[in-house]
Amino acid sequence: MEQVIINGAILSANYALIALGITLIFGIMNVLNFAHGQLFMIGGLVVYWISAVVGLPYGVGVAAATLSVGLIGMAMERGLFARVMAEAGREENAMLLAVGTAFLLENAALYLFGEKQRGIPPMVQGVYRLGAAFLPANRLVVFLISVALVIAVLVFVHFTRTGRAMRALAQDRTATTLMGVDAGRISMLGFGLGAALAGIAGALLISVTGVNAGVGAAISTKAFIMIMIGGAGVIGGALLGALALGFAEAVGYALFPGSVTYLIIFVALIVFLLVRPQGIMGRPWG
Amino acid sequence: MSFLAVESLTRRFGGLTAVNDISFSVERDEILSLIGPNGAGKSTVFKLIASFLRPTAGRVLLEGAVMSGRRPHEVARAGIVRTFQETTVFKEMTALQNVVVAHQLGLAATAFGAYLGTPAARADAREALESAAEILDYLGLGHIRDEKARNLPQGHLRALGIAIGLSARPRVLLLDEPFAGMNLEETDRAVAMVEGIRRRGITILLVEHDMRAVMRISDRIVVMNFGSRIAEGTPAEIRANPAVIEAYLGRDDETIGS
Amino acid sequence: MARHLAAASAPELARAFDSRRGAFALLLLALLLYGLVPAVFAGRAYWLNVMTNAALLSFASLGVWVTFAIGRVNIGQGAFALIGGYTTALLATVLHWPFWLCLPVSAVVAGGVGFLIGWPLLRLRGIYFAMVTLSLTEATRLFFLNTIRDNGGGVLNIPRPPELATPLAFYLFAATLLLLGCAGVWRLANSRIGWVFRSMRENEELAMSIGIDITRYRILAFVICSAMGGVTGGCFALLQQNIYPATYTIADSINFLLYCFLGGLEFVLGPIVGAFGLVLTFELLRSIQEFQALLYGVLMIVVMLFLPNGLLSLGAVLRRGRGGGR
């Protein structure tokens, strides 16, 4: 029981980074970022390359992963989405462009890093015991960093000028632009921040579960599940979705063999969406 | 029996009562206007009549048949057709295509028949095309029939919206702010157009802000404020009604036409 | 610009009631599929197999195109291909039904599941529909993984009827299927139903207001799509003579979308051009081995950026370019 709670909390914290990132991008750009899982994967592989291949400290790897994935995100916004959104066309175009980007990033990663599962040794050794449960020190560190980052993001979007501009843009793009906010710059930064969060999540999880070039689709799927539960584009919803998915996984893995858990999660999700199509906190359409 | 009867219609959104116990009736071939300050609940009444919303209480009857609770397309088939605020049209189609598509209701052939291209379906297509051309000409849109709707100016879009509504063979046409944003001359033309539609044997219920036009065109007027009905009568009666004057008092954007 | 549009859209309407243009395109497709392909690749089993793949993938994508036509991004076609594939596989191996009976049953089963699931799911729009159908693909994979105990959820040794024993025979069968599917969808898109779909894609509320039963037409589109997915799954099960839960994953569902998109969402031939184009490009890039996937990805992005309305819009783009830009 304690073990399930501990595992659920650790998963939720990490998933929250992924969900925050994708919901931020959706809120600001109205694009469902299919490449989110690939950004996560690249974050992990950059850490692997810096610390296991080059031999620099783990912290340097995380910083490099955050920065490089953030830059990839900004480049995606500038080079692809800003251009496509500017042209009137069918709505689906942006979504499908994100799909194409995911494909490209995955193939680039395959070319650069190969298809092997990559991992790095834990940053800290040791295991704590909490009652009947085990808590590896490394996971505790990952958990604490994730929680700290989630709090930092919340502070950023609520209390800084840029962060508030991002939220305003997500609420009402036209009005915000009229108020003199540079929508182009904020969109780019928002996309960059959302991507960087995915990158950090990957950089942290590589020391726990490892990462391979093909993991992107599965991570994107998890990100989608979380924002479907919570409601797309809503920050509070992303956190709720992360909690729900993290604990559902932890409980499921304790009770059922691996693949049954997700079968149950998917069926429950579909039933849930029939009752509440816009998620817990999402805005209904129309 | 009234042609269209609205009986004790109420709609609540959460704790907010948008429409509170509204009743009125519309007679055949009448033009009835629903007016009131912004947020009075007029548009909600419209959506309730067209079944785009379900009432919390009350009901709408067309010639004695209950419409409330039926799905929007069924209500449209029964003869209650709404138009939309602003300019809701099929933007990627030409004006003519917009109106041809809107002829679904008058067609004889089944969808499957249309798929197979039966003679009935061919006749349908020909008839729809002729009727669409006639409606476009009637509303003064004949010269832009092959323009894509997205390229049309605001005034034409509103007329096109009405053309779409007319194509669905309404018995009651619900017009949502047909004169909004028009100048005097445009309003005059639009008023004449609405009167012409009535002469085609179509009953008209309209929601409007432009008091001058409403006073001119309406047989009767229902006034709403804060979700409730505060007055009903002929334009002359409404103009003299103290409750109506009070509801509009101190509002710069709307004045009662004289 | 205005004059140009007026000139372009009058025939566009005429096309709705005139089948000559479509018949010409179909004839051309038939000539390519029955004439050119067998002539070029006769006796080359590998390439005939590639073309068979492309034809079957086109068929499934045509189904996805139909859901694009009602304005839904459907990432669930893999699920229906799995359902159809397993239906054929199980009927053929357990009950020993002949393939020609298995295939229509696969269509009915997949279409039936589409009907039951589509009813509630189609209330969702936009990214929610996309995400939930994506989940459906994964859920279906997990379903077969957990219900079929042997061989890791796989069904092996599916017998092939003797008349489809050679690569050429199988190719001709796939080509025929594709032609029939294309003719059927083309007719649909250009009949009144196609215009109803189009009106729903542009504005569901407005479509309702003119008396269109959008629920019914949505279901119709989704069932057509699902049934086509089921047929594709059944054919592939027979072609490969096995099926596994991982035969269709989210990536496959996404590929069906990409074929439609890259070919052009405005054109019935779009998914076919997209599927053949991408499958052939991928094969041709095989000679550069390690760069294959990378270059393929780059090419895809380039097409998306510069031809956002698909490869088939190239003609229109060139015409516009000659006419002095937009």
C-alpha cells in the first residue's frame, strides 16, 4: 500500500512536467504537440550522451538537455507552426505538421543515437525504508526536483510578466495582441518552455527507467491521456491529469500484469470522456 | 390555437437563470420582435425555440405539436429554422453552393438514392439548383453566386445567412439580429427584405437591437429584461410603456426609436 | 483574385452533378494499376509486394479520408485494421472459413464495432476526437494482446486461397479492391452525401439548423471508414499469413492520416497519391541505408510546409504561379 502511494507520487510528479509542457503549448498555440514524447526522448538521450559518452557530470547533462530541447521547441514554433498558423487553411494542418515533426525527430534520434535502450547509473545510491515500502534515494531526488520544477512553473506563469502574457494569450489571443503583447515572441517562448519541460522530464527519468529512440509515441500518448482527463490548455487540469494517471499506473501495476493496466486505463478514459467530453477542468466548445 | 406558442420557458445555467418563465405566442404570417438590453436572455430564448438548448422548464409548440426536447434538425424539419448571429455560413463554399446544400429538406430522393444517382435524385439536384438561384436573386445575391463565401463583405454574408435559412423551407424563420451593424440605407433595404419574406408566407420571429427598425417592421414586440418578460404589445404601446423606458434608461448604446 | 475564384468555382459546382471528370480520373488510375504496374514489375516479386502494400494502405487511408470529410481527425484506423485482421485470421484458422467469406465478415465486424463505438465518440471534436481515437488504437492492441494467449497474441499460418498464391495475383486483387473503393468513395464525395459531409465539416451547428441529422451522417462516415479498415486488416492478414497485436500500432494509424494529408485532403485521389508516393519514396531511399529514415522525414516536412494542401494541389499552385501569384 505504502509502496503504491510512493510510486504513484513519483510518477505523478514526473508526469506533471510532461503534462504541463503539452498543455502550455496547446493553450498558447492551439496545437496538439504530437512531438512531445520525442522531445522527452531527446532530453533523455542528450543526458546519456553528455554523461555516459562524454563523461561530464549529470547536472551538466540536464542543463544541456533542457537548453537543447527548449531551443528545438522554439525552432519548431518559428520555423513550422508560426508559418502554418499564419496561412489560412484547414485546422488539421497544424496537428499533422506536429505529427511530421515527431516523425522527423524520431528518425534523427535513431540516426544519431541508434535504437538501443540507454540508461545512466543513478545519481545517488541508497534506499530508504518507509514502513513496508522501499524508496530508492535516486527516485526521491527525481521526485523532489520534479515537484520543485512544477512549483517554479506555476510561480512563473502566475507572477512574471512573460508568464502572465502566456496565460493571457491562451485565454484570448486577439484581445491580448490588441493590448500590445508581442504574440509572436510569447508564443515562441511558450513553445520553448513547454518543450524544455518535456526535455527535463526525459533527462530526469533516464536515470530511473532509461530511454530509447522509440519511446516518444508512448510518452505522447500518456501526455494526451493526462490532458484528456484534466482538460486541454488548463494548467490545473494538467496537474490533475498527472495525478490521476500516475496513481492509476501505480495501482494498476501493483494489481495486474503490465499491459492490462493500460487496457483498463484506456477503457476508463473513453467512458470518462463520454460523460465529460471536455475533461475535468476544460472549457466546453461552442 | 397559436401558430407558435412559447409556454413558461425557463433556462438556468448553473445558478444563473438566463430565461425566467417566458411565455408568448406568434400568429401565422406575423412579424414578432424580441427586444431587450444586452444580456436580457433573448438569444437564449432563440436557442430554446430552435432546440439548440433544452429548457429547464416550459415548452415550445408549433401548431400544437411539442418541439422542446426534439433534436435541432427535427425542429428544423418541422418548420422552425433559425439563422445565426453575425455571419455563420459555409465559408469555403460559394454562395450558390451554400444555398444548394441548404436545400436538404425539400429533397425527394433518399441519401442512398442520391448516392446511386436515381432519376429522383437528379430531379432533386436540378430543382435545388433552380430554387437556390431564385432565392439568391430574390435576396440580391445573384451577381455573387460563384464567389467563395469567405471573400464576401459583411452585408452579403448576412443576406447569405438568411438565404440559407430560407432554403430550409421554414414556416417560422428565427432571425438573430439581422440589422446589426448596418447603416440607415442598408437597414432600409434589409427591412424591405424581411417584409418580403413575410409575404412569401413565412412567419418571422426576430431578435434585434436596432430599435428604429424593430418599431417599423414589427406587428408586435416582446420586451425582455434580466431573463423575464417585462412588456408585450404593438410598437406604439411598447414605446409608451414606462417599464420598457426604464429598462433602457441610462444606456448609451441603445435608444428607443421615434 | 476575385475573377480567378469565380472562374474556378463555377465548374466546381458543376462537378457535383457531372461525373465525367471523375470517370476520367478513375480510368487513368485503372490504367496505371492494371497496365503500368504489372508491365513494369512483372516477375519481380519484391516490387509487386511493395505495390500490393501501397494499394492496401491506400484503401485504409481512403476510409480515413471519409472521416476527414466530416471534419474529424481519426487516429483509430489501426484499431479497425486489427479487428478486421483478427476476424479474418480467427475465422480462417479456427473455423476454416474460406477467405472470400472471411473478408466481408471482417468488414461487417469492424463496421459494427465502429457503429457501436462511434455513436458516443463522435460527439467529441477537434483534438479530443483525435486523442481518443489514438487511445482506441492502443486499447485494441492491448485487448488482443491480453485475450489471445498463444504466440504472444499472434495468429499464425493463415491459409491463402490458391487463386491468390502468386504475388501478381495478390497484387491484382489489391488493385481491384482499391479501384472499387476509390470509385465508391468518389461517388460518395460527389453525391449529395458528400455535400452534407462538407457542410458538417465547415459548421455542424449551421448544418443542424438546416435540418441535417448530423449524428446519422457522422456515424455513416465513421462506419464506412471502419469497414474499410477492417477489409484492409483482413487482406494484410492473408498477405502476411499472420497477425500480431503489434501489426497495427499508433504509428500505423498516424501513417494513414499522413497519406491523406500529403496527397491532399481536398481530393479523393489524395490518400492514394499519398500512400503510393510515400511507400515508393521510402523504398527508393533504401539505397542510402542509414539516411533513409532521416531523409524521408525531411522530405515529409518539406512537402507539408510548401504544399500544405497536398501533392495534388501542385497543379493549382503552379497555375497560380504562372498567373502572376496570388
